[in-house]
Amino acid sequence: MLGEPHRHYACVHVGGTNGKGSVSTFLAAALRAAGFRVGLYTSPHLVSFLERITVDGQPATEEAVTAWTARLEGAALTHQASFIEITTAVAFADFAARGVEIAVVEVGLGGRLDATNVIVPLACGVTRIAREHTEYLGDDLRGIAREKAAIAKRGVPFLTTERDEDLVEAMRDVVAAQGATLRWVDPRLASGMELGLRGPHQVANASLAMALALALPDAFRPDADAIAAGFAAARIPGRYDRRGPYLFDVAHNPDGMRALVGALRAEPPPRPVAAVVAVLRDKAWREMLTLLAPEVDALVLTRAPSAPLERAWDLDDVADWAAGQGFAAAVEPGLDNALAAARRMGTTVLVTGSFHTVGDAMARLPGFAPLG
């Protein structure tokens, strides 16, 4: 229906469990610094759906999204298209309409069956692999790695910073079957660079972004100055994002929580730190709280209003479990009350646990612009 808009510009494809949004942001910033008109497609959003589809940092307009959605409605209903399939089609059409030269496309879920996997990119990369979306991808890490590696395309450079050799080999087999060659990237490649995204885990993300940039054909390859300028200017809301007394981080699984803990240790915020936490029921919240609790001075357990009711965690169960672990935790079901309680408890209010939690909190605080 749309004339395959994703064939009207070059693309780079970025997958993985955690870090793919940061890799995509670093790479898009480097390409912008090199003078290209750059589309960036990411998910999920924090506050506004429009955050998912940006060109040179400017989100899609409500009018454009409305128009594209209306045009696709009949076909979407006929084919029972999913939310992410419709969103991806809208993003690709918007990029073409806005004259994008190159788009950085983040995989939504998995890889092999993800809606974004229709593109034939100039390069693709996969960040570290961890368990998530097991209801779709299974519980076996090698199987998850194979799903994510299936974004590989014949003759297209495939790069990864995954450290686990067993998972790298699992990906290598899939990549080879697709007619490509896997290249491992040292996650310390970007060490010593000035990075606009905070936390020690961002070095690995910047390393993959740098390797992807250098793997591009001459016509699109940023030089060293553009990479340095872009990486320093890169910003993405909700990733160890300090705003006044608030610190936002979308750690939504154990791997993400370990990254947050590493950032808290490397760049400690003013103490005491009171953490407002809401995790989805189907996530490994016990492991996440076990990682976080020793690093903060107070825990306030709450619910994210935008989280689907069927996925919201049971606060009574969580509070009982926390007490059994010896974690002192307050329970405030309403997010507004939870934020107010944390402000009374701490100099720094850490908001974490999911994209829903961080986005809902940002939307409630005056003067906070997630797109900025």
C-alpha cells in the first residue's frame, strides 16, 4: 500500500536485549554530526507515542501519524496487523515523507519475526543478550540469541559486543546461514570518549555504535570528528537521566538493573537516595529488587498508572516478599503519593522499574520534557 518506503533511504538495524536504544541514539547522533538527515525509530516511548519516530531529533507530528494510520486502517484490519506492525509502517512512511537519507532502526522484540526485519540495512548489530519476553522468545539464552541474530542479511556486516562465547557462537551459526559474517566488537572500544549518555555500561553501547558507523560504506561513514561530536551530544530520556532531584532509569529487567547499579556506584547521586519502583508482574522483580535494595536508602513500591492491569504487580505480595528479605519498603499504590513520599525521604529520588514507571513519573512533573 505504501510503496515500500523503507527502500527510499539507507538503514542500519540494531537489536539485542538491553542497550539497543542507546546504541541507536549514539549512531544517529554521529550520523547527524556528519551532516546526514537521520531518522531514528525506537520503542517503547516514555510519555508520547511520537517519541518513537524522529527525524534529526524532531518527532513525527500528530497530524502525520493520524494521516498514515487512517490510510493503513483498512489493510490493518483486513490483515489483523499488530500495534508494532502498524507503528513500523507509519515510521517508515514518515521517514520517506520527511526526506530521510539514512535511518537507524531499533528492533522491537526479538529479531527474526520483528516487523522491522523487512529492511535490508547497510550494517546491523546486536548488543548483549539476556532473558526477556520469554513468552515469545523462550527461556533458552542460545535460542534467544539465535532469534536476535536472524536480522542478519546476506553480505551485510553483522557486529556484536556480546561477551558470552557460547551465545556468540549461537549467533555466528545463524549469521553464516544468512550469508553474512559475524564480527565481534571489543566493548571497550569507546573507552576514554566523552559520552552524552551516563553510566559505565554506555561504553559498550558506544563501542558498538562506533563499530557500526565505521562499517558503513564510504558514502555514509562518519569521520572520527563526527563520531566524537555525536557521541558527546547524544541524549536519550530515562537512561540514568538526572533532572534536578530526580534520577530516571528504565531498568526493566535484571540485566538493566545491574547496569543501573553499576552507574549508581560509578556516579553516585547525592544521598540519601529514595527509589520509587514499579515493575511489571511478568518481569523478574525479585532479582531486580535484590540488586537495587542495597544501593539505596529507601524503597517506595508503587504502580505505574499506564501499565496494563493484567501485568501490574501485586503490591501486597511484593511488600511481603521484601519484608521477608529484610528490605525496608514503603507501599504507596498511587504514583503521585509515592513520588511525594520519596521526596520526603531522600535528597535524590530514583524512579525505575519499567518504561511505564519512568514515563508516568515524567509526565507528572512540571517542566519535564521527555523529548528533550
